[in-house]
Amino acid sequence: MLGRADDVINTGGRKVLPQDVERAIERSLMLRGMVRGSVVVGVEDAEWGQRVEALVTLEPGLDPDDATALVRSALRTSEVPGHMIPKRVHVVAELPLLGIGKVDRAAARRLASR
């Protein structure tokens, strides 16, 4: 099993592994040269239980207001199922990291919940 069980996002009864969405963002030809890094998290949602959201760092010169549309469009043209596509994309200067250089998913979740 990839990742930790507590990282799994349950949205509308469907399970989403954040690493699968992050990998799709990383591999997307549409996003190459635009998105430097990403982390995907589940944010509490009254209707769906959790909703999929992403934090991304962008290359300089890109408009942060376009990030959600860019990422959603790129993933819609890939083989990513609709329930795995982030509902919202947050642009951050840097992804939150733990001391060992690993992404801090708890901090990312807090940032996405704002």
C-alpha cells in the first residue's frame, strides 16, 4: 500500500489516494513548466464527508487565480476519474515540509481548510 491509511481521502464514499492525484499533476504535459510541486489533501465537507483539494507552487509569472482552472482542466484530459480531481487549488509560495524534507500533510490540510 502506498502512503499512510490516514492520508486516504473519502469523498462521497469513494476512496482517493492523494499520491495518485499528485502523480497525475506531476506527469501532466499541460502543467509541465507551470506547476513546480503539489500536495493533495482531504478537507472536511458537510455534503461529501471530505473534498479533494490541492496546494501547488507555481512557476514565476503565472496568475495564481488561474490555478484551479488549469489543474482541473489538465486532470480532466487525463485518465483521472472525476471524483479524484481537486475541487479547489490553493497557490502557496512553498509546500509545508517536515524537518526531513517530506511534505507535512497535516499542515497542508490546515492551509487548505482556511
